[in-house]
Amino acid sequence: MHKIAQIRDELSQTILERTSLVDGLFMGMLTGQHVLFIGPPGTAKSMLVNEFGRRLDGGRQFSYLMTKFTKPDEIIGSVSLRGLENDEYKRVLTGKIADSHFVFLDEIFNSNSSCANTILTILNERRYHNGTDIVEVPLIMMVGATNHLPSETGDELQAFYDRFLFRYELEYIRDIENLRRLFALTDTGRFTRYTLEELRQWQSEVRDVEVPDDIVNKVISLVIKLREAGVVISDRRFRESRRVLQAHAWLYGRSRVGLEDLDVLGDIFWLQPEDKRVFREVLFTVKMAVESQAAELLKEARQIRDRFRSLDDRARKQVLGGEMNTRLAEIADRLRELRELAGVPGSVLTDAAAGVEEVHAEIIRECLDLDTGTV
């Protein structure tokens, strides 16, 4: 984790307003999923990917600018002359996509059908059929970049597009202070690297992150509501969302997925840019359900207090006081669970917890007074 924090800090010093993209690249590596950057020229897409990629120590990398004239030989490898001598059609894979751990393809949607189909097979299977041999591809993550989404959405292109689980749109820097920093930017010279062994250890730790049932229910509710609103979310994308949540929680030092981690699903649950607005609206309603529960629990606690105050009979107060204290303790426990679920609780959760604590303390004091005979 320390190395990741160092790399994130180094990249944030030279590539401004791209923190979420850096996190996306790390989550892609941690989950073995692919990342797509969409933005106009000059938004540091290639710079970010190259700076990130060279931090992987011992990993083989390949990058290429795709055009409609790119041939499979250029990205997969040239035909083996020795193979032809033996009547076998094979390619020399060394140094190309099927031999790499980290791949960057710029202007990826310029790929012609031949290249796109070959790449898609590798993304789907992590294998390459080289003549009669089946080669296991060591690919961990492919990053694609494009200036704009393709206007055509045929089946072939749609399948290609869908293989990039993480999708990020980039814009030019807007913040005035960041523009000042960019204008005077110099290389910091800081360069932290991590190894394949460290990455595999991190991936193992990500798999151990707990995903509470409440979070699972929230994700299911979120997907159902998004589909009802017309946002297309495939079952595969829904299934992969679990590992994304685990990676995001782990990246921020948590061993348990919380409510705040749901925001990251906005980077994978969209097909068209307008879907992101729908996601924000639906997520707001899903999150509010937790705050609504907190408000109801506070309301119940205050009703318990009012009922206790209305009791005139001392003996009845002593009997019911114990039951009420038990219920208030349960309410406090439930609020703690909601606060953990929310991760960084909002004002409603905080106020509800404080209110229940106050009510509970008041009834405990009165019960103690009853036991001591104080009026």
C-alpha cells in the first residue's frame, strides 16, 4: 500500500486532475480488467498510461498507435519463416501483445476487423491460437485510448467496447491553480516501482476484502433501478462489480466495502455518456435509504423516551426501563452498522447517532435514580 500511495502522489504531481484515472488504472491491475480513456487530443492520456506502465518492474509492456491500416503482424507478430518451412502458419509473438503483461493501444477504435477480432479473443480468453498451439497470454491489463467514442455500434464493435470494464472521459484542465502549475511544471524525478510479485500479493488481499450483505443488496437495487431507467448493464459487468468494489475499498485502506465505495460503480455502469447522469441520480436514492433508516431509528428512540416519561407508576417504570434500555442499545448497534456501511457518514447519520446516545443516557440516568430512590 505504501508503494501505491507513493506512485499516486508522484503521478498527481505531474499529471493534474487525473486522480480518479490513476485509481482506475490501479483497480484495473488489481482486478485484471481493462481500462478505456476517452478524451480529446492533449489531455495527457498517453502520458498518464506510459508513466503508469513503466512503474511495473519486470513486466513486459507493449504500446501501439492503431489505424485502419494496421495489420495483425504489427501488434501480434510477423509470420514465422521457420514455421512456414514446416508447413505451419505461426507468428513470432515476442515483444507483441500476446507476450506482454501491460498493453496500451492508442486510438483503439481505429482497429480494422482483423485486428479487432484478434485483440478481442485475447481479451476474452487470455489465450492466442498460434497455428496448432494454444499460447497462454500473460496479459494483466490492456488500456485503450480514443479521442471519441465510435459513432457505429455494431455487434462486433459493441463486444469490443464492452470488454473495457473501466471507462473514463477526460476533459482539459479547468482549475486556475492547476493551470498555473501545469504552466510551470517540471519533472520531479521521483519514480517508484513495484514488482509482479507485489502485484499478485495485492490481488490476493483484494479478494479477501469483505462485501457485507447490505452492500450486495444495494448493488442489486442499483442495477435494477438503472435497467428500469434504460441503462444497459450486462450480467458480466454486474458480476465484475464485486471485485471492483473490493479493489476500491482496499485501495483506500479498508478491509470491508462501505457505502462510499458504491461511487466507483459510476465508472463501469455506463454505455453512453448520458448514462452517468442517470447513475448519479439513482445512486443518490439508494444511498438515501441508509439515511432514511437512521432517521427512523432516531424517531423510534425519541418515542421510547416519550413513553418512558409518560409512565406515572414507579414500579412500571423500573420494569419497562430495562426493556427500553435493551431496545435503545439495539438501535445504537444498528446505527453503528449503518455508519460503518456508509464509511464516511453524513450529517443525518451523525445526528441520529448523537440523538440516540442522548436519549439512552437520559433513560439510564432516570433508571438509576429510581433504583436509588431519588425522585
